[in-house]
Amino acid sequence: MGQITLNKVDRAYGKLKVLHDINLDIPDGEFTVLVGPSGCGKSTLLRLIAGLDKPTSGEIIIDGKDVTKASAADRGLAMVFQSYALYPHMTVRQNLAFGLENIRMPKSEIESRIQEAARMLEIGPYLDRRPGQLSGGQKQRVAIGRAVVRNPTAFLLDEPLSNLDAELRITMRAELSGLHERLTTTMVYVTHDQVEAMTLADRIVVMRAGRIEQIGKPLDLFHRPANLFVAGFIGAPRMNLVPVTVTSVDGDAVNVEGPGGLEARIACKDSGLAPGDAATLGIRPHDFSEGGEDAIEAEVTLIEALGPETVVHANTDGGQKLVAVFGGGAVDPEAERVSLRFDPERVHLFNSDEQRVN
């Protein structure tokens, strides 16, 4: 079992409040990712779950037991840190065994767990090496192995891949995902990288300034962001956010105009918008097509030819910056202007309070 529940959790350091009324239910076996910009409170929240810090108010419940005041050692959790936190003077085998020896586990059981973790994480050849003799990826596998041997109720991972290079991060993401499938143990993972969040999570918790902005499955957040912050944070390249003005409200549709001749009629029931209201139109870069009726003319400022995709950066005649993504070779790399068209059925509309209305 590994169900984790947070009820009305706050955390303040003196007058500085860093977490505000956090309510979160993590089911047993789920891979939950806490994501948000640096300083949003996600690592603080993970430390509260781990027992390395205590909430100012609220309660933390694990498998039905209130552990708000319990020590980290009594929560049955295992944490993997960004810095690996390996003992440099110990071999890999000794690092894996250390925590189990402290609880006086029989040597035969310790060795059995070490061998199983080594097989699972493919670190068997390194058991007699010290951390200084390992690469970054190998060190991270050992840090994860030290958590695995404890058979914890849940794994807590604090930006564990941030010290790795780009290629190795991709490999380790796949290994973590496979590890979760094999263990079926609850995992709570902190990252500021929304690509990691999208590829790893069963559910994503998007945080900003100590508050939860939205919780949902990765594609739900991508296709239906609750507000401007989530819309701009989830997705790469980030969503184009264009200021528009409501020109009319016609039944269940809202008509808007924006810079550079942009016009759109958006299906939107009970939006609360009225003619003259300011709003924001969100368009995913991949939702643009080139040319056609009602296209927006724009001056190309940069073309990134990435092989299977071409990313076009452009400024409309009204001064609005846009980013569009097309298939590889779809745009002339020497093009100076581009015509951009979008499907009104795929756009996102946000009111002046930054809340989604369609």
C-alpha cells in the first residue's frame, strides 16, 4: 500500500508562507509528478511528505495513518535526491546495504535484496566500485537502488535526473518508467521539466507560488489547461498566447480580434464574456498550418530545421510574436515571410482573470 493524502497543508517560515492550503490525494501505485517553476514549493512539499520538514498546519496521511508528526524513519518511504547522496568511501554494495544494516536485517536478506536491485537496475558489475569510479548515470542507478532495497511504501524523487546530460536523461526516464511498471509502487517525482512530467506521470500536479494550479493526466492538461499559467507551462514549444478583444457574442460562440488581422469565432457556451472585453487566445504551435483562407501574414525571424520538424518564429504585421511547428521540409529555410492559419476548434480562450472559458 502507498496511498498518500494531504489535507489543507500549509508551510510558513516566519512570515513567509511557501505552501498554501495544499489538498492532494495520491492513490496507491500511481506515478505522480509535481511540476512547476523554480521556487514554486514542489520540493518543500516533497520534504513534508518525506518527514524531513513539518507542515505549519494541515495533516499528512499515509495508508490511513496520520503521520503529520511522525519522523521520516517511521513513514516507510524512500527518497532519491538530486545530488545522489552516496557515501564516497563506501563501495556500491556497501551503499546499498547501509540502511538495511542499520535496522539489523539478516545478512542473507540484505544480500538477496542487493542482488535483486542490481539485476533490476543493471548495476551488478559496479557493486565493488566506489561512487568516484562511476558515471553520472551509474551513480543515479545506485541512488535509486538504495531506495529499491528498502521495499518502501512509496518512492520520493527530487529532481533525480537534473545533473545528467540530455541524452542520458532520456534513457533514465525510460528506465524509471519501466521500474515503476515492474514495482507498481507509488512514486512522487519532483521536476521543473514539463517534458519529464509529460512522459513519466500518470497524473501531473502543476504548482505555482505554493499553490496547486491544476491536477490531471498529462494529455488532459495539454488539451484543456485550466488557466493561462498551465497553458503556458505545459507543452513544448510553449503555447502562443495572443491578446484579443471580444467583438461580439453570438449564441454559443464568441468572436474575437487580435493584432495583425487575427480573427476567430470560437465555440464557447456561458463564457461570461461581453463585447469589448479583453481576453487571451491560446494557439499551440503544432496547430498552425501554412497558407489558406484567413491566413495571418507574418515576417519570419528564425527557422529551426530539426529534421522531422521545422520550427518557425515569426512576427505578424501587428507585432505579435508567434511560433509554429510544421513537418520537416515543409517550409523553405530561406523564407522571409509565412502565412499562418489555425483551426478555431483547437484554440483555447482565457478571460481577463486568466481562466479558461471554452
